[in-house]
Amino acid sequence: MVRFTSRYRSPRSSPCFSRTIMSVSDNNISFVLQRVGEVSYDRRLIPEIRDDQVLVEVKKTGICGSDVHYLVHGRIGDFIVESPMVLGHESSGVVFKVGGGVRSVKPGDRVAMEPGVFCRKCEACRTGRYHLCPDMAFAATPPYDGTLTRYYRLPEDLVYSLPENLSLEDGAMIEPLSVGVHSVFTQAKFQPAQSIVVFGCGPVGLLCMAVAKAIGASRIIAVDIVQSRLDFANSYAATEVFKPPPLQDGEPSIVYSRRSAGLLKATLGVEDRGSKAIDVVIDASGAEVSIQTGILIAKVGGTFVQVGMGTPEIVVPITTLLAKELVLKGSFRYGPGDYRLAIALAAQKKVDLRPLVTHRFKFEDAITAFDATREGKSKDGRNLIKAIISGPDVSINDV
């Protein structure tokens, strides 16, 4: 278990970074993962931009579970941290400088930042699935630096002007909302009056529910093992909640999942066919038993979408899947149109992002923010859903 200790250098304590340096606008101070369990504040070069690029002064950054995972474990699947890497990818900011060919934004514009730069030449890019580009340079995915820095460079078409009624915090939350849009709208092709079950009531799961609600879901069932998360989901977007039963000693996962699925169906009146059936199941937990249970409760001919990353290899009730002719899809990040739809949903107040931001931290307190996110609550005991770190010299109250 990682402990945050004095190994972490803050900009206030490090001999290399004084308050004066922190306040100088040309200092690209960055929050850097040096190796597993060790971070520091480092001064990086300010990126040079080409004619089609934009330099953004980062103002707000949300902490994602993947950031914490890299900090604690140093890898996610085949993505392994082998050299120092700036963390963070859920960001918004203000345009600082633009290239000579940029026309859609100008210095001073507030923007949401889509943090994955693709090659534009491969089959995936040319067929409208750029998020599957084999040469994707995604922020805070090894070996590419992330957005917990003062200045970050992006192509013009990956920064999105924020409507006046959206805050910079909203702008940072557009990234996880786009994950929800991609899962529910793009991949599941969710329709008005359909029903949905979402496993996992973290930020992505909650935003999947919010997108379904915005589309016009008839029924939204939230599933989680933590009661406080279910309570929040019920107040935010869910119409019903379900807390799975405890696992019995020695009980195989698939046996447990069949028992849990049966209890969910009996408790909430879910059936395999007809008006009480579940059209779409989203797993945002990555837990084996959630995936199994989701397949077991989906309607005949329904859709199952996997967005949560967890156990890399699991047991799947494959006969159930094929006998029901389920549509089984993965959902990876976001693609063409997802960011724009996310911004539209937030701007039109169809999705309210503000309740999800439960904790705010100064840039120099990023270590504390990561600790709270890892623990799921802050030192004062408040449950954490989403923590936002302000950029260097940016007040936490400047939302």
C-alpha cells in the first residue's frame, strides 16, 4: 500500500521551487510521477507550437482512477511507466497562444481539452474511429506526459470553446462525461424510453446514468457494493438502486453472480423479456462478478457494454450470452462527436456536472488530492466522488 511520505517534494518545500518560481508565468511547473509511489514537482520546458496547434494554460484538472493506478501500481495492462511522466488528463484551461493557422480559438478563450492526439493517417483514423489509433499519444498514458502542468499543447481541433454558462470545472468534467457519452450513446446506441442497469457508481458510472437520463431513459438501475455511493446515485440520476449480497465463504464467482442476479431480478421485478426487461447493461466497475451478473440480467437480444477496466481475465457465462444473442461491446475512451455532445448536454443543463465535484485542491496540494482519491474520502471523512486540482497560481474558488 502506497503511503504519501516526505519523499514527495512540494513546490513550497523543494529547494528547486520557491514561491517566486511558482508565480512566474513562464515556468511550466508540472506534477510528475517519478516511479511507483513517488512524485515530485518539476520544471518542464514550455512546449513550442506549430501553425495548427494551441498552447493552453491549464486551469482545472480532475483526478481519474487511472492516474491513481499509475501512481500506485506503475502500469495498466501493457501501459507501463518506465520513465518520469506528468499525471492528469481531465482538464480545461484558457488559450495562451495559438499557431498561425488556427482560426477556431484565440488567446483568452476558455476551452475543454480532449487529451488524445492521433495520427490521422491509419485505418482507424480514416474510418472515423480515431480513439483506436495505434499511435495514439494520450495524456498521462506512458510514455506521454499529462496535463497537471501549467502549459499543455494540443492540435486546434482537440480544444473546444466552452459556452458562457459552463465553468472551467465543468470543462474539466467534459472528459469523463465524454466517456459516458461514448458508452451509452455511441456504443450502446441507447434510445428514449429504454431501460438501463449501470454497475459501479464512481464518476464514470454516474455519468453513464446521467447520459441515459438525458436521452430519456424509462428506468435507470444503479448497482454498487457501497451504500453511500448508491445513495448519491439515487439522488443524482438513478431511478432505483441495488446493493449485491455479500460473497459467501468459498463461493465461486459465477455461482455468486447467479445468486446476485436472481436477487436483483426478484427485488426489482426484472424479467428477461417484455416491458420489465433491461435493454442495456453498462459495467463501469471492471469487477468479474459485475460483468457476470450484467450478462445474466440483460434482456434477450439486449446490449452489454464494458467500460470499466479491472480484472484482465475473467470467467464469462458464454452460453447465456450466445443463447440471448446479446450484443457485447467494449467502450474505450471517446471518439468523433463525443466531446461536442458532452458539451451540449452540459450546456443545455441536461447533465449537471456540479454535484460530482466534491473536493477541490490547490496545485501545491496535489499529493493530498491523490491520497483522498485513493482512499475515497478526505481526511475530514467526507466521501469523495471527484477531486479537482486547480492549475498553478489558480484559486480553488475560481471555478
